[in-house]
Amino acid sequence: MLQIVGDALPNIPWEDRPAGCAEPVWRYSQNPVIPRNLTATSNSIFNSAVVPFRGKFAGVFRCDDKRRAMQIHVGFSDDALNWWINPERIQFEGDPEVTRWEYGYDPRVVWIEDRWWVTWCNGAHGPTIGVAWTQDFATFHQIENSYLPFNRNGVLFPRRLGGQYVMLNRPSDNGHTPFGDIYLSHSPDMVYWGKHRWVMGRAGGWQSTKIGAGPIPIETSEGWLMIYHGVLTSCNGFVYSFGAALLDLDQPWRVIARTAPYLMSPQTLYECVGDVPNVAFPCAALVDQPTGRMAIYYGAADTVTALCFGYVSEIVEYTKANSLV
């Protein structure tokens, strides 16, 4: 029987699978959960991170403002459905050379040992991976950027492996990158990153143009469950869908299985119509360990935040049964 490493989170959002649905994940009936204009300053709120916090929930949110500048903001919720998001962006503490703000987007958040770590695509003479930590979601301490430009989709594992911090990432370019594979890097101190390993590359169809890690990987007895996005270049531009992969527990650059079909593609109005049409981009997942229930937060059409559900065990089995490798 599949074992999941994690905490009991009985208060995460949940809806049972709809009658007649045979898919491994299904959409929340009240999507989108976060509208584009939840704050007075926001043009859009999407591609954001949500975590349990003091019996409730906190998050770091991508909020593009009405100037269309890309910002990241903190927010809080009692039920992970109804959110208050600070209308002002996070002000990071640290070395002024590092905290000088150009832009920031697509954050992820993970608890490791004694603090929450935040990673995001940070503007520093081009996109790279910004890193900060907090213990209260009130004060955020920014440290050195992880890599030279250009890089995106920096996603930390929730514990050290072999004494090292481990981060998935996707080397890119300075534009709207028309390529990209997933890599993995190691660090002894969250500052100096090396021992880079290729994890997996593009494949056909929905993941033929580029791929990138999504939510924080989930540790199971079968391997690390990684939800990842894939991009297809269509006649109408990029189409962002998402699938799943299983990575080796001790050497997570080794892929055990990955989905040939997607788990979800943009098909609803809120996923197909918005500032960037045809996008379903996962950035966070909440898992209740005893039941295996999983709530996945994803950005829809680069405009709003939506939610879908599944069971970890079913997604793992689906990944193995429909694998490219």
C-alpha cells in the first residue's frame, strides 16, 4: 500500500469526484477560487503558492498590478478558499544589492526544518531564482539568487537529501522561452548551488516545447511525486497543461515514470480566456496524509487562480500505468 510522508491536514479544500468522472484529477465546481481583482491593486492573481500555517493557511501570490508589473504578495485564509491578500508587495530584508526589485513571479513555498523557504522567478539582469525565508509570513529575509540568469521554475524538495538542499529548475533565456528541460541542483547552505543533474526533457504532444516543475514534490513510498507543466506550441501560441512524474527517492534526477497523457489541459472558459489564453499552470498542492487527498492550485489563463482535486495514490498509479519511460 502506498505510504505518503506528510502531515494530517483534514481542513484542506475538497470535493468528491463528480459522478461519471474517470479522470485522475477533477476541477473544483466553484472555480476560480481567487479572482483577478481580489485586491484593489491587482490586474491578475495566478501561479501562486499556498501552504498550511498555524492551523489555517498562508500563501505567496503572483499579483500583476495595474501597471502590469509582476509582483509577489503575502496572503492568509481560514479555509484555503477565501483569501485576504495584502495589496502591497512583499518588502524583502537583506543585502540591498540582492533585494533591489525588478520583478518577481511564480512563487513556491516549502517548510524545511525550521522555516518556510520561498523561491520565485526574480528579475536580476534577467530571470533567475530568488530565495528568501520566513518564520511568520510577516518578515521575509532574502538571500543570494540561486543561479546566474537565465532560469525559471525553482522548486525545492521538502527535506535535505544526503545532507544537501535540492532544487528543481529550468534553464531558460531572457524571453518567453521556446525550449526547456528540468534539471536538479544541490546546495550545502542554500547559497552555493552545484552538482547539477539533468532530470528529464521535452517529449511529444502537450509537453513538446518545454517543461517545468510545479508544486513542491510529495514524498511517497513509490518515489517523489512531481506535478509538472508542459507546453505545446500550437497555431494559436503556447498551450500549458500539466502531468506527473515519479522520481527516485535517493537520486531524484532519476525518473521512474512520467505521464504520456496530461492530467489536465486548459478546457474551461477561465483556462482558455484571459490575459494569456490556454494556460493551466500548477504551483502548489496541499495533501492530507491520512486520506491521501490532494488539492492542486493552478494559474488559469495567467489571470486567475483555480483548484483541482485528486488522490495521491491514484495519481501515482496513473503515472505508472501511462508512463513514457
